[in-house]
Amino acid sequence: MADLDAIFKAYDIRGTVPDQLDVPTARSIGAAFARFALDEEGTVEQILVARDMRPSGVDLAAAFAEGVTSQGVDVVDLGLASTDLMYFASGSLDSPGAIFTASHNPAQYNGVKVCLSGAKPVGEDSGLGAIKAYAAAGVDPASSTGAIRQKDLLAPFADHVRSFVDTSVFKPLKVVADTANGMGGLVVPAVFEALPFDLEILYPELDGTFPNHPADPIQPENQRDLRARVREVGADIGLAFDGDADRVFVVDDQGEGLSGSVTTAIVAVGVLDKQPGSTILHNLICSKVVPEVVREHGGTPVRTRVGHSFIKQRMAETGAAFGGEHSAHYYFRDNYRADSGLVAALCVLEQLCLSGGTLSELRRPYDRYADSGEINTQVDDPKAVIERVAAEFTDAEQDRLDGLTVDFGDWWFNLRPSNTEPLLRLNLEARTRDDCDKYTSQVLHLITKE
């Protein structure tokens, strides 16, 4: 058995193949997940199993399915899918689901994202610990074995994604999408084929070895090809999807990227136009522009911790219509509270078409602040460093919702520990680039000083 502590993370299971995650381990995790789902839901008739385009996913997903069927539970094999397609399947079929993916990680990685019926999240505090315990102890097979059958939900998923927007307002814009040899190469054409856009896809071939560039668009260098192509062909918008296509980063007509916060604000406006007065969630490293824009458009902003399990829980508690993270995860209540890069992309396109202008013009009112980006620093004792930094800013407003947030009004920062590594993650925002750079240097000095 592999070292389960090494592969069970805060929100999913992930590791290198085959040294950390192999076929026997996948089989054990499948049985453990089925047992956990039965505990939580009483009766489970079927569990959905999907995979992304990584070559290792074929054998791993098959082994996981064997583990599930060993518990007397049927498997519905969705085949190749994006993570948001799997969430849609879990919601629409009201069944637990699992997808083998390592999202934006390099080719040697694979992993599993799981959810309960209705796309209910399963994280470290809501089930992954129990699944790990079952996998470590081993689960005896049931008296009967479940069956496996295939189901293709790509077309219903595409219809579902398009249902979030008024397609009648769409205009024949030029769209370039970089799917980075990831699952966007499957789902993006399916969604866009019924729309009037002139769509060009960079690296559409499903290839989990990522021959062109990593499927990690949060890194600016991985958006380089998309930005260049947008400028070269005079496109109206560029869309960069990660490996499992649940996140999207947006590039404007000048080849300049929008932050996840600006995209969140633009989508929030569209949601509030359709659902006036709604609650909108934003995680605590989002720009202040998000709550400002939500209030300006009659909504109620609610600040959350970072991470999908926390946001989905708060969405359930508050009835929020939409939630965004600075990392480009966008959650929709009517998408079973799950995140979808494709739904967010269509919402931005809807706002762009309604504006009658360019995306570089549309974004301008939202570009109110300068930010540091997320800066990771390795430290020996993250908790001690956080306390030391907090002591230096006692004259500012502070809170501990997720790590340490210090707010001076004109500038603020959040410092939070990694869930898996001895790292501190710094996000800082100020009114000007000069102030942002100055304060970032100041806080980094406090983090790194002996």
C-alpha cells in the first residue's frame, strides 16, 4: 500500500504515478469511497467514475471502479470528462462521483476528486479522512458485485452550460481558447458548436503528456502562446483552461490577462442583473473590487475562506447565487454549487456582447487596485512567523478567518499557511503599483527575517 498520508490532500487525492499512486492503491480507494458513500447516504445504487486524458488514468480509473463494484455498488463509467462535467453528472443523476485527474500538475501526477450525490463536496474535514482510514484498513468485499455500464453526458452537459446565459445576445466574436492538451479539448468545442462565435483552439489534442506547455494557466508563462495568438489574429477574447477544465483565465483583446478577481466581478454583475439582490461569495484573497462591485449592483457580498469545500458549504448556508476565487474557480448555485470554467467563460462573453465594446474597455472600471500575486515563502515554522508578522501590525484591523488578514484600508494583505508544505502564501493589494511593491517588500522582509 502506498503512503496514504502523502497523497490525501486538503481537497482531493493526488500524487506521482506509480510510486505514490498505483493500481492497487486506486482499487483500495475505490472500495473505501464506496463504503464511505454508503455510510453517508444509507443506500447508493451507483457511483460515477470519470478520468481526464492522462495515460495513467485508464488503469487507475478501472481499478477504482473494481474497488467500487466490490462493495456491491454499480459503476457508471463516464469515460473522458472534465471535472465540471463530472460534477454536472453527480448533480443531475444525484449520485456520488469520482474523476481521476491531477488538474494542472505535471504529467507524472494523477489523483482523484470525489463528491457525494448532488455534487456535495468531500474535503479533508468532510470525508477524505474517513476514506483514507478505510483504504488503510482495507474493506471486505460485499456479498455481491456491482455492474459497470457506460454513459455519455457530453451533450446534456453542453446544454446545461449554455443555459446560464442568454445566447440571443451573442455576436460573432473571435474567440481563441488554449486548452493545453487538457480536457478543454473535449468540452469546449461541444459547448461552443451551437454558438455564433468564431472559435480557434490552441492545442486541442487530448494528450496527458502536455507536449506544448503545462496545463497551469495561473502561471503567466503558460498564457504566453494564447496572448500572442490573440494579438496576432485580432481576437476579441482569449480563454486559458487548466488540465481538467474546471478553471478558466481570461485574456482581453490587447493580449492582457484579467485577474480571477476582475473576472469574478464581471460575472457577478451578470448574475445580479438576472437575480437582483443575490448573495455573492468571494474568498478572502480576492480584490476589494469584488465586494465593492457586488454592493454597487445591489448584491450582498460574503467573504469566505479559500478552497472549494468551504465555498460550497457557505453557498449552501447562504443560498448565494455565485462565488468566485482569485485562483479562477467560479461557483454557481444552479450548477449544483460546483465550479465551472466554461460557465464562467460564457458569462464573461455575455457581458462583453451586451457592452457593445471591447473587453479591454469592459474591464477598465474593475481594474481599481494593484496586487502582488500569490508569493510563496518556505519557512520552518509557519505559525510562529504569522504571529511575528501580526505583532508588527497591531494598529491595523486583523482577522483570522483563514491565516492572518491585516487591513489598513488603503492596503491589505493575507498570509496563510499551505495545507501540505512548510510554506506561507502572501497576497497583498494596494491602490497603486508603487504602494503595492513597497508594502510587499516590507511584509516579505518580516516573513524572512531571522
